[in-house]
Amino acid sequence: MVPILLLGVPGAGKGTQAKRLVLRYNIPHLSTGDMFREMANSGSPLGVQVLADMRAGNLVSDATVCELVALRLQREDCRQGYILDGFPRTLAQAQWLQGFWASSLPLGGNPIVIYLTVGYNDLYRRLLGRRSCSQCGRIYNEFTQPPRQAGLCDLDQTPLVQRKDDDPAVIRERLSAYEEQTLPLVEFFRKQARLLEVSGTEPVDRVSEKIFATIENAGRENASRANAKGEPA
Ligand code: AP5
């Protein structure tokens, strides 16, 4: 597998789809949001700063993010591919990642960037209705994907929790950070012909099918280009 990057506005469904990609391709899911939530709970000085950034809907500094991702990507389990969810989010992070890929991936190992699109009207409903299991991380939605038993995870019956940044005022800040700092990455990756756009507005299963098909087509194209040049796919 080549690296898979999920790009999209908060609430587009990146986390939901990343969990399904893990099951299908058996590669690790690297969510910088999850890493920061863990760090924020640690109470360390850096954790306190990260918590303040997240509660305000701001992005964490590029230096902190890139250092964290660099450490994670060095782990053995990333050798056979990985899913990036929520990273990169600024041009500086994207350029850092480009450099990392250039030095670490074999020729022909073209990463795949899936740009998940959703209309802004759906986003508040998705973010305000989101609940997740504090035990297994499964994501639900009170409006669109409710659990079988109200407030409890279907898999382990753990009470569901709401993220502190899924609050109307913080959501507004997150969306404006996205527009100003992350949206330009769509053009950045489009120019490199890596960007594959998938509509995230259909039901979750249908979106997953489209993502799998897009990734598997791109994988076949990568392989045939590499074969034509006599390079490893
Ligand atoms: P992060 O945790 O990455 O949050 P985000 O990008 O704001 O994205 P979300 O997790 O809100 O949305 P999602 O696209 O994963 O949607 P989901 O699948 O959950 O980041 C949090 C914070 O950490 C940032 O604000 C920042 O402070 C910091 N941070 C993280 N990375 C950083 C970085 N690289 N640089 C700097 N700072 C960083 O789905 C949402 C809801 O919709 C769910 O309820 C789900 O059930 C529902 N849903 C999903 N798909 C569908 C569908 N097809 N139909 C109907 N409902 C659906």
C-alpha cells in the first residue's frame, strides 16, 4: 500500500472513513486530532498549550505537529503504508510531508490524496450531533448515525461522549481556520496530480465504497506506470 491522505473540512467524515480503511487495508490510522487529544489529557506543559489551541478552534503550531508526525512515521507499522487523517493542515506541513515522502518512498510509490467534499449546510448538524465511544473510538451521530441504544456504544456499551470542540462557537473558528489555512492544500495537491475528489454527502457505506474504488483504481494505475518504467510499484 502507498500512503493514503484524507483531506477535508471538519465533519467531512475523515475519521469515520479512516476507521473503515484500516479494516480494509490493515494499515495504521494516524489522526493528529486523536494524538493531540491524548496529549491534552496528559497534563504536560505542551499538553496544556495543545488543549488551549483545540478549545479555541485554532491549529497547533507546525513545529509541534511535524515533530509528532515524524516520530509516528518512523515506527515499524508504517512501513507498509498508513492513513493520514487531519495532517497536513497548512502549507508548511504539506511541504514538510512532501520532503518526507521524497526521502522515504520508493520511486513509483505515489501517495493518494482523497479530498472528501461535503456542503457547509450539513457540517453543523454532523459536528453538533457527533458522539464517540471513549473506549473503542467508534463514531456515531445523533441525527445521521445513532447508536442502537441511546447514549451507548453498540460494540461495548460504553457511554458515548461529545467532543469539547464540537460547540457552535468553536466550530465557527475551526471552519475559518480550515478555509484560511487548509483549503489552499487542495490546489497544492491538485497541481501534483495526486488529488482524487470523492463526495462525502452520501450514506457512510456508499462513501466508503467510492473511496475504496478510487484508491484501488489509483493503485492499479501506479502499478502499471511503474511496470512500464521497470520500477517497483
Ligand atoms: P481533528 O480531530 O482532526 O478534527 P477535524 O479536522 O476538525 O475533523 P473532525 O474530526 O471534526 O471531522 P471528521 O472529518 O473526522 O468527521 P467524522 O468522521 O468525525 O482536529 C481537532 C483539533 O486538533 C484541530 O481543531 C486542531 O486544534 C488540532 N489539530 C489536529 N491536526 C492538526 C494539524 N495537522 N495541525 C494543527 N492542528 C491540528 O464525522 C463527523 C460526524 O459526521 C460524525 O458524527 C459522523 O457520524 C457523521 N458522518 C460522517 N460521515 C457521514 C455521512 N457520510 N453521512 C452522514 N453523517 C456522517
